[in-house]
Amino acid sequence: MPLAQVNFGVNLASILGITYVIFGAVYLIFTIYLLISRASRFTSTLLTLYIIQLVLVPFCMFVSGLILTFQGWRLDPILQFEQFLLFALIIYFSVKDIFINAISRNR
């Protein structure tokens, strides 16, 4: 039984893939901390949405990161730039979510 060949290329896509995996783990830890510290103040609908977000976002980031890490060398430069733009958008919304939660917690 032949073993599959795994290629690693060091380009923007593979670096973004590794960053996606790391950021997904950090986001998971932060969201669990947020839910534990503020679960009593959430309504049931908002708590449900945060739990769905807790499951889906890190999973999608982890899978996307693995795909980009192992298959990123196959992407054209325009697709790598598109992945960079999506990454910047995810970072913006995540930081905005963190700051909004921090500001609302201080009130």
C-alpha cells in the first residue's frame, strides 16, 4: 500500500493556514471563557447563538487552515490574495467582537 505524498510549500497560503489553525484555537478558548463568565446574563436565544458560534467558527477555521497548509502551494497568486483578504476580514470582525464584549462588560 503506497503512502501518499504530502507537499509543504512556504508561501502566503501556507502561512495563512497555520495562522488559521492557531487563531481558531485562541478563538475557541476566548469564546469558552466568555460563555463561562457571562452565561447567566445571556438570554436562551443569545446563548444558543454563542454555542453555535463556538462550534462552527473554530471548526471552519481549523479545516480551512489544514487545507491551506497542505494544499496552499497549488493556489494561484490571486487565490492566495483572496484568502489573505478573507483572513483580514475575519480578524477585523473578531477584534470588533472582542472590543464590543469588553465595552459592554465594563458598563
